[in-house]
Amino acid sequence: MVFLKNCWYCAGWSSELTDKPIGYKMLDQDVVLYRKKDGSVVAVSGICRHRFAPLADGKVVDDKIECPYHGLQYDETGSCVYNPHGSGKIPPRADLESYSVIEKSGAIWIWMGDSEKADASKIPDFDFVSDRENWSGLTGYLRIEANYQLVIDNLMDLTHAAYLHPTTVGQSPDAWIGDMKMEHKCFVEGDILTSDYVFFNSPPTPLLELFTDIEVGDIYTPMILYPASTMILDMYMTTPKGAKSEGVAMPSCHFLVPESDNSCHYFYAISRNVKLDDDEITAAMGALVGRAFIDEDALIIKKCQEAMGNADFFDLKPVILETDIAAVRARRMLQKMINAEKS
Ligand code: FES
Ligand SMILES: [Fe+2]
């Protein structure tokens, strides 16, 4: 599969990266990341050029990564700078690829395409993860055994929440009350796609119930996709027709990174703007979100992938519902960008 390369992908949460190397496969390539003494982050290809040992199993020595097998050392530009053997001659062709990295709002971002095109302004704002004066919440990670576009489908179409998540982040259709109704809009601004669901006259979901006293209100759930696969859900609940500023906000990050054709990384975060000092609420949010993402979403998406095998999604002629508009648009948009990058 061909992946979009000229875009930022999340490469982990800042708080988890130290001078101990961490390796990921991203876009079918091995990458290793570590932090230098001055705090800056290094990202280089993760396989040693000598006998192909995984550098993530090595260690950092004086800001250089040392291969765990025979001890070649590489610096942050990927250059091999030390050979402990023989005359110490640095062999030609021993260099690794290095990648542009940036830290923003508590996450690490990597650009795996043409580094001259790396534009930091393309990383969206998500201060609610790092601004602990105004927000409380948590970050997490899971690996999903499915193509990342199946996860984008899932997130662009929140109608699944009523069926898949009735006791966690959604509500059973049976819980719908009186004049509750849903509206959906899908729109594009530049290359940013928004799938915007609003649930009017709704009780809070079990997750919102943890920290809001609103018994019936309007839940806004604009899911914003920054291609290839960085997504932010700017969710909030108000009293019926109330102002956003008076409601409770629960924004979340859904940063997906293709690992291979049939697997991806999922870095998630969720925050709230009320009851900031209540660690029990944060723990309860973590438990519900963990159940929703791991036991519910990741599991069913993996089963969908297994049923699809390696077939192309559209070749399987899936039934398309009206509510799939955003997911289908996301697929078309992404394909167009990938095609433009190839040509
Ligand atoms: S495999 Fe890395 S130094 Fe030999
Ligand atoms: Fe879900």
C-alpha cells in the first residue's frame, strides 16, 4: 500500500520519550526515536545498516544511538560516526535516513516525506492535552490490527456509538428520549474535513455523566480530520440551545499512524474543562475510554479487517449509507492526495 508521506504523523507522547530509544514501524518503515541531553528529539531509520539489527534495542551514548549488535554509532543526522572495530574506518553507505521532528502540545510529530516541505503550521492545535491549568485528562496508546482507513471510517461516522458503545462513550438507541434528534453536516475547508454530529435534547453519555450535571442538553461532536490521519473531536455539551462557553467540553485526540497495510498505531488523548482536580474522574474516564477503544472499537475493526482480507475496500462493493458521507469523502480525499504525491 502507498501511504501519504508529506504530512505530519504523531510519533508518541512527549512525556514518554527519554534517552531510552523507542521504535515504531510507520508507513512500513522502521523508525527509532530518542531524546538528546538538550531535550531535543531525534528520529532516524530504525534498522542498522550493517546486519540489520533493530536500533530500538540499542542505547544512547553521548547523544548517539549505538547498535546493540556490533556497536556502530549513528548521530541525529543518521550519519555513522563511530566504528569500534578494526581501524575504526567509517564504512561508506552506512548512513541512516533522518526525519524532521517537532514537539507540540505534548506530542511528538514526524514528517516522513520531503523534509523541505515540512511545515510546522500544518500541525493542528490541541492545547487541551498540555495546558493543565485549564484542562484535566489523559493520554494513551493502542495498536490496532487493521488498516488505518478503517479507523478513520469509524471515527468519521459516530452513528456507531449507539450500537457499539451504549455503556461507555455512546448511548443505546433505547435511551433516546422525547424530542431528541440528531443532525449531521460534513464540510471541507482547504484539505481539512469535518464530520459534525449534533445530538439535541440528549441525556449525557456515560462518559460525560462522570463530570456534568446537565441531565438533558445538546451534545456537539465535530470530528475534524487533518490528512492523512490526524483527528480531533472538539466535543462539548450544553444545556438545550445553550452557549458553548457555558457548557462542559470534552475534546479528544485520535492520532492514527499507518504501521503496515493491515495495522496502525492509535495515540489518543481526552480532556475535560471542569472538576480539574478530581483524579477519580480522570481514572474513571481512562477506564471507560479504554473499554470503548480497546474492547469495542479495536476489536470490531480488527474483525472487519479479517473479513475483508487484503481486498481493496471499494472493490468489495460495500453498501454505502447516508451517514457514510464523511468517511467516503475522507477516503476519496486521501486517495487524491496520495495520487498527487506519486505523480
Ligand atoms: S548490526 Fe549494527 S553494528 Fe552490526
Ligand atoms: Fe467508537
